Amino acid sequence: MVLTPETPTTIIYPDSDGQPMADNTKQFQWIVTIKENLEILFASQPDVFVAGDFLWYPVCGELTRQAPDVMVVFGRPKGHRGSYKQWEEENIPVQVVFEILSPGNRLKEMAKKFKFYERYGVEEYYIYDPDKNDLSGWWRSQEAGLEVIEDIHDWVSPRLGIRFHLTPETWEIYRPDGEKFLTSVELAQQREQERQRAETERQRADNILSQLEEEKQRYQNLLQKLQEKGIDMEKL
């Protein structure tokens, strides 16, 4: 029997796989940074769903699943979900996946994930190892499945429009407008700097207004003194 969304079933789809989101702080920071910056990038687009460490069930009636570190789905509304059950989402698959490696990742595990993402329609798949500063990527062509991106330095994601730049020390990600992906701390620092700049500009504007007011008052005082001496400035 082929199961459909309407097929009665007693299958329970857990919202957790019991695994931690990350094995260390470095992996966790990368996951959060990518996820939150993508949320910011697509904040004005209601039909782009971004999630981190979130279970994806592609087939109704099966417990086949993966929990990408970061996933992006175009064509689905934002909002809270326990997991991404594809048959409840107009059967739209996850299109972009990011995985951040930790020392605990095994080759067999990553090969299994690759086969899953290739089978179930992922269009772009990126893996970053922060310890080795190594970035790999695959994208789906019409002729075949996921094909390796031979030159990923300064690669621009077809779906996301973001650009990847590898330095000798780290991986930098840039938005289409050229702004760099920042950590939550860096974003907070940036907001504080912008607040301070705005406050400085406000104080400068207040000083200019104060100076203009002083000049106006001096001019009025001068007019009054001239009038007291019988000098009418309007007749001069």
C-alpha cells in the first residue's frame, strides 16, 4: 500500500532524534550564525522557512529522516513546527542544507547524509569543517544528481544569493548587498556602534540648533539696542 497524507496511520514522527545540536562551542556558533543571518536575510519574505537542527521527514508513512544543521525551504511559510513533514508542506523538499563538522562526525555518517539529501531533492549542500577550515559543496544539475562544486572560493549560492569566501583562517559569508554574516555578539556590537553614531549625530544637530538660537538671540539683542538709539534698520 502506498501511503498518502490521507492514509490512516499510527506512525508517530518524533520531533527530536535525541542527539545534541552540536558537539562543541565552535560548531554551535557556526550553526547559529548561519541560521540567524539567513533568517535576517529573508525576514521580509514570508515564504522562506529557515531552521536549525530540525528533523526533516520526506516521506509519509516512513521514519526516514535527517536533521540538517541548517536548512532552507523556499515556498513554505515561516512559523513554528515540531518537524518538517514534507507531505504537510505541499510536498516541497528542503532545497539548501548546511552541515558543520565536529571531531565526532564519521565518514560513514556523512556519506549516509549525502545519499539522503541527493535522493530527496536537496539542490545545494554545503559542508564546513571549522577545525580544518575546509569547505565543500554540491549543487544539483538538471542532468544528474548533486554534483561537486569544483571551485567553491567566491562561489555564489544560486538559491540564496550569498557569496562564500575562504581566507587562510576562516570561512566568510557575504549577503547579496555585500554585508558580511556576523555572529550575534558582532551584530550586537554593530548595533551599539550605530546607536552611538546616531547619538553623536543627534548631539551635533542639537549643538548646531543651539548655536543658531544663540545667533538669533544676539541679532535680536542688536536690533533692540539700535532701536533704543533711534536707528531703524528697515530704513537703512
